[in-house]
Amino acid sequence: MKGLKNMFRKLKEFFKKTEFNTEFIKNAGACIVSKNILEGKGRLTWILREKGAHPSDTGWRFFSNIDTDEFVNNPNNMVVCDFNTVAEIEPAIIGIYTLPVGTDLQLVKIDGKIKFFDNITEKEIDLDYK
């Protein structure tokens, strides 16, 4: 928990210094994302929403197709950033922003279309933006 508090302190400093190119969702809040996504090494594939660890934490967690358990368990490989930063990389996530805590998704591209599948039910999530 101490590590998360430190991450969110750094997040506040980050917000003070950073201008985002696009604000898809006003005051969207923070999320945790794999460096593999931010650095373009892997593509966003796995998405979870947990209870936020801090008032500004949305609870959204984003992982890439190349992330391993060992990789994501190293806090140096995960970054706290604004939800809009991840949405700049993959705008399709704007449509899942309001889904509840406990959401566990996989983002896939089928025939050039982005689809979300619930990892528990294995059913496609029907979103309005299609």
C-alpha cells in the first residue's frame, strides 16, 4: 500500500507538469498501465477494473499482450498515468470507462474491428459506440 501511495504522490506531480494532447473524458482520473503499452512494445490486450487505491484512482489496469506475471509484479514496469493518456493510444477504451469495479476484459481486433470480451463469461461486451 505504501508503494501505491508513493505512486499517486508522483502522479500529482506528473499532472502539474504535463499537458495532455487530448482530454477525451474530463477529469478522467488515474489508472495503472504497463510500460510495454506506453513504450509501444506490446499492444493493449488485458483490462481490469479494481477498487481504486486512492481517490483519484479510477481502478483501471491495462496490460499488454507480451506482459508476463513476472513483468507486471515488478512495480518498475507499471506506470500511473491519466486514463486519457491510455485512451490516446487506444481510443476504444473510452467506451468502457463507466463499466463497474470487477470488470475483466480482453481487447481483440477481429476483421479490423475492435471488440471487447469478458474474460469471465467469454462473451462479447456490447458497447454503444459500434
